[in-house]
Amino acid sequence: GPLPLSRLAGPLLRRLSELLDRAAPGKGWRELAQRAGSRGTVRLSPLDLEQCSLQVLEPEGSPSWSLLKLLGDRGCTVVELAESLQALEHTEALQCLSHSGIKIVVQPESQAVLSGQVVKLCCWATGHPFVHYQWFKQEKEVAHGNSPELVLSPVSVKDSGFYICRVNSEWSFMFSRWAHLEVCELRDMPHGRLTGLPENKLCICNQPQPQNLTVGDALVLECGAVGNPAPHYQWFRNGFPLANGSKNVYTVTHVDVGHQGTYWCHVFNDQENEDSKKVEVIIGRKAVAVECTEEDLSDLQESDPQEESSHRPVATDKVALLIGNMSYWNHPQLKAPMVDVYELTSLLRQLDFKVVSLLDLTESEMRNAVDEFLLLLDEGVYGLLYYAGHGYENYGNSFMVPVDAPNPYCSANCLCVQNILRLMQDKRTGLNVFLLDMCRKRNEYDDTILILDALKVTANIVFGYATCQGAEAFEIQQLGLANGIFMKFLKDRLLEDKKVTVLLDEVAEDMGKCPLTKGKQALEIRSSLSEKRALTDPVQQSTSSAESLARNLQWAKAHELPESMSLEFQCGVQVQLGFAAEFSNVMIIYTRIVKKPPEITACRAHITDFPLDLDVDPKGANKGTPEETGSYLISKDLPKQCLYTRLSSLQKLREHLIFTVALRYEYSGIEDTMDERKEINVGRPLIAKLGLQHGFKTKNCPQTCCMPGYPFHNPVESSPETAEYYIPSHCQPSSCPGVYHPTCACSTSITQPDECSCSGTSRMLASRHEVQHYSPTVEKSNVPVETTDDTVELEFFLSDSLSFPEQQ
């Protein structure tokens, strides 16, 4: 028979009750009760409805939850509930209910196997009254693939690909997750050893081979491995990880002498890891006949490679400050800075940088963050500053716009990059790298000219501007997340062992080949770098000086997480409380029930009562997945089956972080819900220790003289001349022909996973100052229109060429 409502899982009922509690007029729990009662199968009295309505007086009471429990106790079925919701046209609740009859308990796993082996992909599900299975390879049905186990015996290379299973019940269906099957041909191992491989064990079966090439040849290195879970790959050259080296095949189309070295591949999965054998790649120059005299020959001296390597520059330390501003108070919101800062943080840490990564800083917080960054610098230290957000450039000076910048703003409300460079030079740093991913259009309403101290003449400065002077910087959006165009190409090369200016030149060339931004955005590089300094240069501290110890302590202070703890409640329930850092000012707290006495039938631990400084939205806390909290980047690294809460803007925390862990539980046979609470003090986590929320020190503020139009006017106190970013009427998202609006896909369609980083159709290009959700309205006469005819052309260009070409 139909599935009883009382058989639905508690979390699903909670979700349904939340949707009904906050439903629009005419679609709430009262209307549902009226519909259910009118069917005749369920009788609800006025007293029943009154008891449901009284639940609003409880701290966490829900009238809808009470109604659904009542309907379940009186024999209401899921089909009847769905019909009532259909009559109310409550589509969101219907979507929530659509998968309720099916639960996939075993998901198919990605595997890497050898040709000739037997492969089994499993998908087990429960449903009422029974379930059917159908396997697909990409979008095509697999013949005879209608059982929970798909067996391929023997498997061959042509079976490689992505597989998914559709599970049907009487009235609903759902898909499993994708499983990637990689089938390798055996090359370096005799077929007789095929049976000797341990089942599911990680094993390298195809080793890379040494190569002797000449300049201009193609380099192809291949490493094949089998294992379950499927192995991942990372190629190395001379001990340094290679960009674009995360596949089993590493290729360089045209090699030069810089590609010579010792290569190997690190193969790993969640359980094991193994290194391939190390192979030498020798690059020789092409022979060219030249005419020379004996005197010329006597002057030739062969350089000693060891002597050259001994002269490689070294850093006494490497530190980086990364700032991404997205959530502007008075200006268009941005999407890409979060992903850009996160990915750059991960890459720089692989290069031994001490990284402080911060999101959404006000002016005072930005100035104080720079002050703390300067404390990490010293003689010989490599310093890197990355900024993604709104910005502009006037009279050769670049300005970073804080999230609290007024509407409109001027230089007095922003941070001048050149002033920060001067402060870095005072520290006698070994390398100063500035990567600015922002618009550089002129702020026509800001005629302020900054009088800055002259920069010192040093040969260690590199500026990488995401776009040219007077131009915009764009974002590219994919699958709900976004990258800045600059970062999309920079991350592919950042780990390469090359002089930093050479690396940025190659990034500029890559950007120039992108069809979506060709002629719209081009990387600009300014440099006074005379030595061959690279971001991959080793760190070599001559002595453990007091300055280096202070630097390490200062950095460690900003990255100290609270320790995971186990909480014992009087009822016998044990709760694990854990912490994870997404950025230096963003922390994830998760709770999980690890022990429950048998007499307790249900329990739930959630956190509440946060400090007002953090402005935590209770509706966004204690979610079943990290993604529901807004944390998309570290979800794979967090434990499963927890409740997650994301705390952002930790720099605003003035006192210790104190919150409450509340436990609600029920005993068997007792209707009343019990409560226990524990107050937790975890001190000041991460960046909160540095006190960035305090007023900034004026000693580091640029000396600003307001001189509209004339450089020798006496400094006067004046109202700021202003500038503002906004979307002109012809560029609003609702009318822009170049904007992709994702729509709900048909439930029977199958979406194939995106295999390459530069293909797929769900991508969108937007200017750094264009916005998806921009509510403040501004007077047109009060702001400069930061757009050109080029932007209009780009809209029409995007309408015809939204997706990248497929990579072959």
C-alpha cells in the first residue's frame, strides 16, 4: 500500500514543517489542515488545530511539525499529503517530498582498474513498496543494467567513462552520484602478474619513461595506476609540484631547456599513496653550424651547473596577505573573490608562504590588516599582496575599495596600493609582488591627488594588474561558483619554477587566447625585477633570530583554531564539537552525536547564543550540509553526518567567542522533549586574536591633500569628491542578453559532470562592477557611469558565444 506519513524520516519532516511555517498566505499549515480534513480520511477537530497553533509559544515550537505528526498518527499517507500540497500549489514542499520514498544507502564509487579485470559498480536503495534500477553510461542506458550491481567482466578500455544509476519507486525516482571508471592497459607489468594484484589496493602499473628531447619537441609523461577509491595524480619536477600536473598524463607541447630535470608522479587516494619511479628528461639544443676562429674557441668556457644552482636566490621567509571583498554595503556585490582567495591560498601554501586570507573587510579592518601584514616582513622576506574586489586608478595610483565605502566614495575612503608598497620597502624585503584583480577605470568624481613619499629605487618590485589602465576586470561563473578571469589563468601556472615576471608573461599570453575576453581584458605587468627571483625560491633562514621568531608567532596567532572537544551531557549523550578554517576570518563549527543511550529515541545537538559582534543569522546555522551554510569550498574535508554553522567576519569579535551547545532529546514512551545546555568558551579563534576591529592607526594613512585640478593648492578640509560603481539601465541583469539564467532542468534529464576547466555551458562572464543582486538605487547624475560601449558590445558577444569551445 501507499507509504504512511509516519514512516518519513525526522529530518524530512523538519524540512517540510519549516517550509509550511514560513509559507506564503494560502499555502501554510492551516490551509493544509483544512485540505487534509476535507478529504474525509483524516478527522481534525478545532481543539487539534488550537494545540498546533499553541506551538508558536514554545522556544523552538512549530505548528506545522505538530500538524504533520498528528496527520501521521491518524493514518495519513505520503500520497495524500502530496495531493494536498499539489492542491495548495506549494511547489517547494512538493520538491522536498519528491525523493522521500527512496533512499540510496550504497553509492557507486569511482574506480581505476586494469583491462581484463572484473569490475562491479554498486547502487543499493530502499523504497516503498519496491524499487527498480537502470544504469547509464553518460546519457545512454546500459544494456541489461537493471540490477543494483553493474558487473563488467572482463572490462576493457572502451568501458571507461562516467556511470550513474537511476532508482525508481512506485511514484518517484532519484539518481545516484556519478562514478568515474578508468580502465588502464597494462604496459610495464607482464600479464601474468595481473592476478597477483591485491584487490582494491593502490598500485602503479604504468611507470613514466625517461626522455631525451630537443628544444621544440613535445614532452609526454604517463603514469597509470589502479585502485579503489580511484587514484589522484600530482606530477613533480625537481621536487616542485607542477601546474596542470594533476592528470595521469603530463604534457608540454613545445619544450625548452627550462623543462629539463627529474620528474616523478605522486599517486594517492583517501587511503594510500605511492610515488612513481623518478625519470630524467634531458633537453638538448638543436645543432646549428657556426663559423668561428681558434681564438673564439679558446674564449669559450663551460659553465658549471652546480655553480649556477648555488647562486639561486633564496628568501629568508615568504608571507602573503590575501583580501577578497564581495559583500559591499553600498555597491554591487561580487562573487569571484571568495573562490579566488581560497584557491590562491592553497597554491601559495604549497610554495611555503605564510598566508593570511581575509574576506569582506571595512576600511579600518583593511588598514589594520596591512599593519599586521607589515609585522611579518623583514629583510630578505618575500612579500605578496593579493586583492580582489572593487577598485579604481587615478593619476597612476591604484585604490582598493573597502566593503563599507560610502556611496559615492573617494581616495580618502580607500587604500592606496603605492602607499603600501612604500611601507613594504621600509622593511627591506627581498621581493614585493602585488597582484590586483580589480577594475582600473578612472574615478572621474575624485580629483584628489595623493602626495606620497617617493618610492625607493629597488630592483625587486612586480605588479600584476588583472586588467589594463582604464579597463574593467571580469568574472567567469560556473556551476554556481565564480573565478576572476585573471585567477582562472594564474592558478594554472603559479606553481611553475620560473622567474615571476616570466610566469606572469605566460599568464598574459594564456588570457589573450581566451575568446570571451579577447580585446576586453588584458593582464598588465610592471616590474623593476633584475634578479631571477621566483615564487618557488627556497626559504633559508640563516639564524633563528628574534625577528623571525616574532614573525612566526604573529602568523601562528592568526591561524590558531580551537581544539576539537567531546561534551558529556547528564543524560549520557556525548557530542563531538569540531572546528575548521575556511579563511583566516571564516570558521566552520560542526556538531555530531557520537554516543546515545538506548533509552533515548531521538536527540539533536545545535549551537546558539552567539556574540552579537558576529551577527549570526539563526536560520543559516545548524544546517545538514556545509553548502547550506554558504561553505562550498571545504565541504569535502569536513566529517559527514553533522550539523554545520559558518561564522564569518571573525575580525569583528571583540571578546572571547562564547556560545551554547543545546541538546534536545526524547525518551522512549515519554512525549515531552528534554533540554540540556552547555556554555562553551573557545577564546579568540583565528584572526580575532589580532583585534582588527579597533580603529586604525593614523600613522599608516596616506597623507591626502584635496586639490581638485591643481597640484599646488593648499591642503584644505573638504567633502570628498566622489565615485561609484553601478549598473546602467541597459546592463541590468534582468535585461542583459548576455547573462545566463539557470533554469530548473527536467527531472528526467541527466547532467554529465564537467570534465575540463574551460568547457561547459553554465558559465557567465560579468564585469567586476556588474552585480546579480544590487538593491541600492543611485541618482544617475551623482555617479560616474563606469561602463563604455565596449561593455555593450560584450553583452551581445556573450549572447552568441556564452560557452567556451570544447577541448579536444
